[in-house]
Amino acid sequence: MKARIVGTGSYLPEQTRTNYDLEKMVDTSHDWIVARTGIEERRIADATECTSDMATIAAQRAMDMAGVTADEIDMIVLGTITGDYPWPATACIVQANLGAKNAFAYDVSAACSGFLYALSSANDFIVAGRGKRVLVIGAETLSRAVDWTDRNTCVLFGDGAGAILLEAQESDSGVLSCHLHSDGNFLELLYQPGFGAKHPVSVEGIGARLSYLKMQGNEVFKVAVRSLTEVSKEALAANGYTSADVGQFIPHQANLRILEATTKRLGLTEEQSFINVHKYGNTSGATIPIAIDEAYQQGLLKEGDLILSAAFGGGFTWGSALIRW
Ligand code: ACO
């Protein structure tokens, strides 16, 4: 039994924020941002949109592609760090929006690795024979967690959502493996200090801007490239493949330099590597399902192709998935 991708969908907010827009907000330049990150623009949710809205549209598109109705969904798992509320899970709001009354739903908090963590849970659920169809979603409204006065971080992130629909099938195609890792010792290199139980909302905390994402970018960069490379090799080795067998490498889209360094270390060609970070920036848990949907829409994913995906993010968390399309 394999978990096969039978539907993909994505949603990007209409509003575009270019590097030139950012030049008016912080001390930065289009050239600096492009040279250091490859990002040219990102999408920003409007005031009426939040994570569940974007996730619902992406999920509905994946269901429409597969011709599956809401009552046929057994499980909804959503990777996000920018849910609508601290609790309950945003996945439950998506369930209600879709009318998926036979599903159970929960969120996974693994930052930029959230989608692959969610995919791993969904795959285990299907392979164990516990259900037939799972919506795996990554969705983020990072524009509300980013400090728009901090040039070190605000240039990197954007909003959006992507989803895939997995279906249990007797097939050689589908998810071949998932490998997940984490190391909590790196917590303070990339995190949101407030307002959880450790630093609840306070006037001092608001003054110290604790509700915004904090990052030590160059430290994150080094560990990200190393971890993405190792976990990608782990996926290939576990299945007896090499880089030459990969049809498309669809990594987490954080930064063009991270992607290029990882692709080079893996010995993959430009043609094998899918990149859309220039258009959307880093949408954290949403980058991979958005990229899968775009790659599919562009005709880059053909039946039988080997798809390698890898992600790295706050926690630190990292992981990979190998999928036969
Ligand atoms: N515009 C202009 N100058 C800037 C900006 C900006 N937006 N941001 C930082 N600088 C300045 C710094 O202040 C510093 O100036 P100084 O030398 O006078 O002190 C200088 O640029 C160099 O700063 P560094 O942080 O050393 O620059 P670096 O080359 O490391 O690039 C970046 C910064 C782009 C953040 C890089 O470290 C990076 O991409 N890291 C990965 C972070 C990431 O992707 N995080 C996302 C979450 S994790 C993940 O998804 C993988």
C-alpha cells in the first residue's frame, strides 16, 4: 500500500510586496536582497485573509483536481507556525470550512519543515491502513509574525498556502520514504520569543517586540545547507538511488543561495531543481506544497518520476521525502 499524490493545489494572496516597496520601509536595497537571497517579491495577505482562508482554498483546489468530495477525507494535517489562533488547531477551522465531517484534523508545528513532518504523519496513517484519503497542507501568514522594522528578517518572508491530497493505492508510485530530524539546542537561532507560556503577553514584551520572529541568519545558513544535503542523501541512500535518478528536487524555498549550495553539493543539475523563491520568498511550511503544485502545473512532474524534497527550519527541524510521482 502506498500513499499517492492524486491532487495538488495552492493559493497566493494577490498583494505583491516588491523589494522596491521594502526600500521605502527599511534601510535596504533591491540589489542587496537579490544578491543575498534571490528574492524579488513576496505575497502579503490582505487584512481580511488569514492562514485558514488560504489553506482552505489550496485544499479545495487539491480536492477538485482529484475529483474527491469533502466527506471522503479521513484526515487533515496542516503544517503551520502562524495559525489563526494559539489554539485550537487551524486544521479544525479548515475542516469546518471544507465540510469534511468524517475527518479528524490537527496542526503540526515544525516551522519550515512543517509540511514534510505533516506528510510523514499522513503517510504513516495511510500505510498503516487507518484511512484512505488525507489532505496535507502547509499554510502561513508570516507577514503577521515578521518585524517590518527589522531589515535582517523582513525581506525574507511571505504568505501563502499549498496542499496535496494523498490517497491509499496498491501501486509502486507514491511516498517511498520520509526522514525527519530535530535538534532543540539551536532554539534561539530562529524562533518567536513571545507570547507563549514562557513570555506571556506583557507591556514590556510588546515594547521588546517579542511577538516577532528572531533569527541569526548566517548561523542558520550554514546549518541549513549541511542538513539539507545530508538528509537528501539519506533519502536517496535508503531507497538505493543516486542524484542522477532524481526527476525533480523540490526543496524548501528559503533562499536562492541555500538552494544553489545544496543542489551543488548533491550533484544535481539546474534542470533537476525547482525554484520559485524569487516570486514568493520564504513562506515557511507552505513553500514545498506550493512548489509541488507549480511544478505539476508546469508539466515538470510526469508519472514515474522520482521527486526528492527536503526542508530545514526553526527548532531546528529538518527532513526529506522521496516520492514516486
Ligand atoms: N539590507 C541591507 N543590508 C542588510 C540587510 C538588508 N535587508 N540585512 C542585513 N544587512 C546587513 C547586516 O546588517 C550586515 O551589516 P554589517 O556588516 O554592517 O553588520 C550585513 O548586511 C551582512 O549581514 P549578514 O547577516 O552577515 O549577511 P548574510 O550574507 O549572512 O545574509 C541572510 C543574510 C540573507 C539573512 C542570510 O544569512 C540567510 O539567508 N540566512 C538564512 C536564513 C533563512 O533563510 N532563514 C529562514 C528560516 S530557516 C530556513 O528556512 C532555511
